[in-house]
Amino acid sequence: MSAVVGPVAWDWGFVPAAERAGRIRVARDEDGEECREVLVRVFNTNTSKILHARFRVHGDDPVYCPAGSYVMDGVPGTQSRITLSFVDPAGAKTGRALPTGNPVDVLELPDGSSVRASLVDVSNPGVFVTLEELGLGHESPDTFTPAAVEADAELKSRLEMIRQAGAARMGLDPKIESVPKIVLLFPRNSAGEGVDVRCLAMSMGQAHKAVPLTLSLCLGAAANIDGTVASQIRVPRDNGANGSSSVVIAHPSGSVEIGATFDNGNIISADLHRTARVLMKGEVYY
């Protein structure tokens, strides 16, 4: 949903006419061809953060161009590429990337057990826990499909206990299902070729068939923060030149690449590519 805000705002005239010409620049599309691109700044009221949306336009009076060859795993067809940059994304809900100050916390659960998890707040808060920590490391990660997790009431109940315990430690309301979300991280040897981290995310108590946008940004950042469980299982590769690091995250429908820019340990921005097109338009009366 965040991806379509910029194009609609541009086409509907929310960007002042006096600024429009100055927002257009020459860029390269997903095929490397020269194109025109614009930038729209969006304030996200959910996280109280700014995001930059960059996308292709065409025509004499430039409008959003949805046609393109960019493929996003889990989404049918091809579209033009939209790049979203979440500026200064740390601490969206709690004020800190690591709300407790720790890369790993031990969460005490109501059943008397405890688990090690990383509590990270970048773009949106997430609770990250490994299969091994849940005592499931001996099982094949391929068995943890969204459908299989949905059918496992005991596992879902335990994950919700962990999520609520993590929420409390982050200073959030454990009873609000949407924040934080919990993410299962799979062993490093299951990541696959070209993948850094493999995950399965829970959203509103249900196993997600891909991975929520802001949660993928949170995981990408967590994989770059020393000591977190995400960084511990991340497949090492040398791509951190110039303070920028890219993380490829595998999810049940494919993968997504998250870019993160750091300066002296601070997260400057988190970036990813998306697609969008307008399906319908209408009026609401109230």
C-alpha cells in the first residue's frame, strides 16, 4: 500500500505545480534503459517517519507509468519499479532500533519456559526468533509453510506468547496484535543460493505468504546489527562498501532485497523495490 501513495499523489496533483518540473530527473529503468523518474516525499502516520518514493513517469504532462518488466516475487505479472526509501527508520514505535538496548533478550513465557529473541524496531517493530531456539531445528525448514503453520495450533499459540512477551519488553501493548510482529528465522544452511536470511513472518496471528514490507525492512536492518539473531545466522558476503549493505531475504513466495545505509552505526535509510497500479477509483461520502 505504501508503494502506490507516491504515484497517486503525483497524478492527483498533491505535488505543487511549481515543484513538479524540479522533481523530474533522468534515470535508468529496470532494464537499464533511460527514463524519467520523480521523487515524492511521503509522511507515514503509522510510524511517524518520512519515506521517499521514486518511480517512472511518461507523457508531455508526466504521469505515473505502471508498465515495465520488473518482477516482484509473490505478485503476478510485471510492472515498473518503485523504489521506497525509509529515511531514519530506527525507533518508529519505541524511539530506538534496539528498544531494550540489547541485541538479544531472554523472554520469560507464561508456561515457565524462556526463549532468546531479538527485539528490533526499524520501520516497524519485530520479534525475531530461530527455529533452533524453539526446539525445531531438527525439522526440515521446508515443512514450515504458511499452510502448515496455520494448521499447527500449538506452534501458533507459542509464537503468540513469545510475541506478547517481546511486546512487553519493548514497552508496547501485548494485546495489540499488529505491533510487534513475530518472525521465524531458519538455519543458515537452508537459505539457498544468493540468499542471506530465510524467514516466515506472522501477521495478525496468521502465517504470511510473503513478508510484510516494513517487517522486511526491520529484518534487513537487524541482519546488519551485530549480535542479533538475524546477524548470527546471516550468510556472510562482502557487500558493505561505502556504508551500504544489501540483504536478500527469502520468504514463502520468493525473495526480496533490502538495502540499508549506515553511518557510524546509525541507520540512515532502508530501501526496497515494489510495484503498484491503480485498480479502481471512487468517492466516499460521510
